[in-house]
Amino acid sequence: MLAQKISDVLPRNINKIGEPAASDFSDSGAQDLTAGSTLKVVEPIFRAGAAPGAETLETGEDASTFKASRDLVGMRTAWYSVEGRLVYRTEEVNIFARDSDARNPRVPPRLTELFAQDLSYFRLLTIVREAADADRGEILIGSKTLPQLVELSNSVRRQGNCGLDEGCLMAPKGAFISPLIAIEVNKVEKLVPPNIQLSEVLVSSYANLRIWKPYHGRLLAVDFRKAGSAILKLPLTGGERIHFTQKP
């Protein structure tokens, strides 16, 4: 089913994305994308020649019911890394429609096509509409210097959207931008949301837990009480090395 295929690639905490008037917005938070961060971008793909108004995707509260335009033919998931600039890594394209009109879909431009290659600082802003439906907008901004990033952030927050500002992208309707961090779990790199708790990357029955966190360019072992459970609430910020065995 089309709804299930879309649901499989979207984040579970989906909110509708729109671009209401600036006066309806309130600032909901910001995530600085430091070196080593990863961006996961999920975007809808439409038929060639689809009208701009076709870019609508709505979900139920459980992210299982969809009312999508007939011009929606697939989804693209792309990954970018922040390395002093945005670097395109890879993508997965899923075309759901099988008719002839889906052979030449309108694929959105990559983020590296929308942002200049010499931008060094990036921030993902989340702005929520102050209304009963609580629409949510994600805005990605980039600049050459940190003071410019702060100035651009303030400008976007005042307007509630990008306006005429350069180095600014408001996620189109139906698109979702998720920042991720890299950690190592039992010698395997994993991409996870920032600040998730340690408990979320462990198996239900583990033993011999060891953790290292980066500190001034070095990995240092974390000292914790083996008998307690407080360590399970440790937030992960990227670069951690985690090792454990599974109880039989």
C-alpha cells in the first residue's frame, strides 16, 4: 500500500510542514550542526509537470494514514555530512507509482545544490505555528562565520520563514530534516538522533558495559557505578564508543 511505503521512510514523530504568516510562529528550538554531524533528509517526489500545489502530504497522529496528491510518485532519503561544509553522501530513491507518468519524476535538488560550498556554520531551526493544529516548520540555515549565523537566526526567527535571506532553506511541505550523530556500538558505526539516552542503544539484557566519550580530541573512559542504573540516562552527543556483551 502507498501509505505503508511512505510510512516506512518517514520519521515517526511526523508534523505537517507549512509556511504560515510570520506572526503565527513561535521559536521552538535550534540544533547547531557541528563537524561530524549528519543530516537525513526525506523528501517527496512528484510527477514531471506537477503543480506546486501538489506538494502536500498529511498524516494521522499515528503516521499511518495519508492524504497525498495523486502527483506523488515516490520518496527520496538522502544523507549529508557536515565537514566545514555540507557534503552529499548517498541517497535512496523509492518510486511507488508504476505508470508511465512516473518514469521522469520531478526530483528535488540536493542540499549541496542549494547551499554554497564555502559555508562553514549550519543550524537547523524548528518553528511551531501558534494554532490549534500546531503546524511545524523546519528551516536550515548556513553562513560563513558564526556571527553571521547568529544574525541570520535572529532574522529568520523574527520573520518565521526565510524571506529574502540567503543561505536559508525552509523545508518544503512533505519534507523532513533530521540531524544525526555518529557513535560506535560494539565496533559498528551507528547514526542516531542527538542527545538520545544510552539506554536506547543497548539490548535488553547486557553485561560488561564500557563507555568512552570524546574530550578535547581524545576518547576517555567513563567511570560509573556498575550496580546502578543512572548511567542509562547518559545523553549521547556524538563520537562515543560503547561496548557490551549480551547475557545468554
